[in-house]
Amino acid sequence: MSKSSLFKSLFFVFSGLMLLNGCSKKSPVSAERLNEVVVYTYDSFVSEWGPASELEKLFEAKTGLNLSFVDCGDGIQLLSRAVLEKDNVQADVILGLDNNIVKKAADNDILEAYEPAGAADVIPADVLAQLGGDWKLTPYDYSHFAFVYDTKSSVPCPSSLDDLLKPEYEKKIILMDPRTSTPGLGFLTWTVAVYGDKTADYWKALKPNILTMATGWSAGYGLFKKGEAPLVISYTTSPASHIEYDKTDRYIAPVFAQGHAVQVEGAGILKDAPNPEGAKLFMDFLISDEAQAVLPLTQWMYPANKNTVLPESYTKGASVPEVTLSADPDAVQQKVDEIMKILSE
């Protein structure tokens, strides 16, 4: 073979290897992007009263990295965005998936398992178990779903889910859409846990009493605070916020003897995250004492870190039901379309 032919052969082999190499690896991440951690989360987390701004300050001071929170709507919208971007991942961490959609996240294979430093020592085993226990999602807060009731309203305080079917509650209840909102899906889970095969019958009876189905918690609770209805689906911990900031015990969350469904919220590292090392630092930070101390007065949920000291308003306004209910996620998902059809008829 001549030198010219040999050179041409080597050139084509080398070019082919370069082409294959370019196709088999992701595009390199810029130095600027490696200095930033991008976290997808839900609207209330990044609201003016949410924890995002304070967590951003603490994390950036601790690590020297930039932290960017991206509002993706409510929890289910958050998951939908991550799934859509699965083949072109833009964020490093997803924060706000809960125990009612953890299976859906697992089915879509969007999460990378990571156990934050010291997490097993501070997160109770039963709380971790609600998110699968495999560290694809790490709990950061939790609370039970409940109806928050305005004691100055003209309707009586309900003491059970059955009470909500009474005619005096006509157009007096604010719910959230289970297709877009984790509290909306949480309430549906609660009804499935209590009524099972008769869940559809319950919702048919409940329909006249529903004022609206908000797209998310922020919108729904905002309507409640404006006095649009005396009852809204929220959490047993929500009244503590009114004690703390509004200096009133006007709003309560009655505990039903039949039990309440629980929500455990988690964060996880996205597969193929542009900045996985930065993501790990954020996950370590999220369950640390300093980060968890921010949550009680901003999230109004119980922090996952058991060492966190709660403010006095929790003692006065929050409650923990004796009975915790749950339902199979697949069974709940199968009910979503059926219930929405009932409500649209």
C-alpha cells in the first residue's frame, strides 16, 4: 500500500471513530453550568413566602455554587415536565414529588439513587418508606391531608368525610384537580382509602358541594383565604401558619376518626443531570439541620429531619391524626379519569 493510500485509510478510520465517539457521549457541559445547580420545583415552594429564597442564600454561601429554582406549576405538572425532558435533561434535581406519584416517577425511570450524607440518621424509617426506601427520592417534609375550616362561617365544622356530603355544604368546598395537583391527588387517595369500590358514588354525592377544582394548592388556598368558601383541602399543619402570621386561631383542621391520608414530599437527582456533583451537594444540604430549620415557617409541613425544633405555633395549631390511611397508587390513578368525568357531567 502506498503512503498516500495508507494515509487515506487511517484518516477514514480516525474520522469514523471520532463520529462514533461524538454520537455515544453527551455534549460537554460548560464550566458555567457546572457552577450552577438547577432545581425543578412547584409554585408555592418558590412563592414570596416559600422557602426557596432563603435556601438559595444558605446553599450558595455554603458551597459557592449558584442555585436556581424553576417553578413548574404543581407537583404533577412538575413530574410531567421531567418526563418530557427525559432525553434532554435540563435540571439537576426535582423537588416536590410525593408518595402518591412516586410509582409513576419510578415507572418513567427519571431518577438516580443517591443517599444524602447523614440522611439515614435523621430521617425516620417510616417516613423514608413512604417514598420507596431506595433513596431515589429523599423525604424533606410531610403532613396529613385535612380540610381547613373557617370557624366564622355559617356552616358547622365537619367531623368526617361523610359529613361533607350534607346539603348545608353546597358550593362550600374548594378542592384541587388530581390531574395537576398533588393535594388534589392526595384527597382522591383519601377517598379511595376510605370508600374503595364505592369511591365514585362518594364523588357523585360530593359534586354539588364543590365550589371549584383549582389547578394547584396555591390557587385553591388563595381562594379560601379570600373567603370564597369555608372549607379547603390542605393539611393538618396549615392552621399553624395563621397562628404564626395572622395571629388568629380562626382556622382549624378537624381530625376525622376514620383517619387521614399522608403526604411525604421528596427530592431526587435526575438521571443524566448536567451537574450531578452539584446535585449531590444540594441533596446533602436539603436534609441538613440548617436547611430543615427553614421549612416549618415556610412550608408549613413537618420537616423530615427529626432533630428540627418546631415553633410554638405548631403546638397550638397543628395536629397528627391517630390513623394514617393509604391506597394503592395504581388504583388511585385508575380513578382519576372516572372522577373527572363525573365532575364534568
